[in-house]
Amino acid sequence: EGYEIGDVLVDGISVGAVSAYTFENVKKAHTITASFKIINPFSDIKPGDWFYDNVLFVYRKGLMNGTASGLFSPNGTMTRGMLVTVLYRMSGDTGSYTNAFSDVPSGAWYENAAAWAAANKIAGGTGDGRFAPEQEITREQLAVMLYNFAKYKGYDVSVGEDTNILSYNDALTISDYAYAALQWACGAGILYGDTSEAAAMLQRFIENAAG
């Protein structure tokens, strides 16, 4: 699932991307091998896009499914509601949680994920009993939520303790609450000092932090 035949070799010779091959008048041993390529379900991303492999990675993991039929909207924004939903899926937790946020409607697709995130200290509210689920998530908030999720899962986050992020030009704008998380994200190779998509950070998190 998620793959299609890329090429079939019969005795080392390509016969194309066939789904079946019949040997006739067999008088000796033959070898047949097949290579596979990932099925790209999205019409708005293509090989060569720097985030192409990242998007297909999180798609195959069932973490991000796109924004519409056949679209991923790579230039769109990720909201706080989207991210906690992704992390909830990653957690493997299937429990139900009680929502206490005034701006998370009952029955919303992110309702249980937001309640789970609050209950497990992955993400708190934004004040006044609100979660701001439609608010675009900042890189700082994304790093903090991943950091909290790593601690929730019991992953080693000590790599950030000796990471110096003061060399970045905007280091002085980092919020105090996010400093340790950004140290960890940079030290763990999850976040670099340039623009980074959420899908890329999630793949790096799974591969680098989650082992």
C-alpha cells in the first residue's frame, strides 16, 4: 500500500512496469525482480520539490492527509489544531478526553486532540480558556510542542542542553518558555536556522528523536 511497480527486470532486462509476466517454453532458470516507487497522491507536489520526500513520509505514516481531494497545499499554513491532531495520531493514544476550551466546538475534528494535548502537557491554551485552534502555528510553538511530546514519550531530550543557538541573528527574540525546546530541536537536527516546513520537522523528529 502506498507503492506502485516502477520497473520489472527479467534476467536483468527491463520489461517495463508490468503487473504480470508469463514465461514460455521454460528450459532454464530465470530471475525476475521488481522495483517499486512511492505513489504520490497529491497533484500539487512533485519530485524535485525540496519537501517532496517529507510530505510522502508523513502521508504514508498516516499523520497528514492533505487539505482536499488530491491536494496537500504545501504553501498553506499549519494551525495549532492541525498540529495537535498530528501529535495525537503519533501518540497511539485512542482515549477520549474532556475539552475545556471555550473556542473548541463540540464535535470539531480537533476537539479530542486539543483536550489530549492539554491533559498531557503537550500544548496549553493561549489564555482566557482558549486554545486558538485556527491560529497559524509558529516555528517556536511547533518546537515546543515537539519537545513536550518527546518528554511525554520518554525520549532523550538531553541533546539540547549543550546546544548554542545564540549565533542565530534572531536569538534575542526567542520567548523564554521556548528556549530549551529550540535548543533541543536544533541540537537534535529537527530544526535548522532557515525556513522549515512542518512535514520536514515531523520526519526529522520521528527519525532523529524517536529513533
